Amino acid sequence: MTLTVRLDPTLATALDRYCAATGTTKSHVVQESVAAYLISASQPAAPRGAQEASLPSPAFQAFADAGLVGAVDLGPAGSADKAAVRARVTARVPAQAQARRTPT
């Protein structure tokens, strides 16, 4: 089958350069591109926001950077009550950040 495709000048130039650099024909590049497009178009689309959901939130990232995500060894007391966790966080957070949070 013969197919005629109109390309804007920028895309046509890019195609020419790619074919010259790789030694492939324009026909082959277009065939491969159409095949890849049809394969991806036939795949079910991921739910909207699925990519963003897999990324950690800024709050989670801040806690992770402070070393507060994961198991915490609280020493011999081994308590994970609110006071012990608060003390651990206070020890990890720089004094400057604490000063900003303290009301004047």
C-alpha cells in the first residue's frame, strides 16, 4: 500500500536528518512509528492521576529526608508513644526550623 503523508517543514527536516544519520529509509521510520502508535493506542489507558499517585507527596519526602520514615529504634525504653516520637523528631529537626514553628 502506498500512503502519502504531509509533514510540516520542521518535522520533514528532522526526518531527513534522522534517516541520513541512521541509514534508514523514511518509509521504514514511518512504518515503525505507525506500528508503535497503534500498539500504544490499543493499550488501556492508565487511570488519570496514576502516575502522580506513585510519586511520594512533598510531606512524605520531607519526613523521609529528615530520617523519620521507617522503623525507629527508640533505645532501651522502646516506647513509641507520642512523647517519645516528639522527642525524636525534635532531636532531628534543626533548631532553626523549630524556632520558626514556635509562636512568639
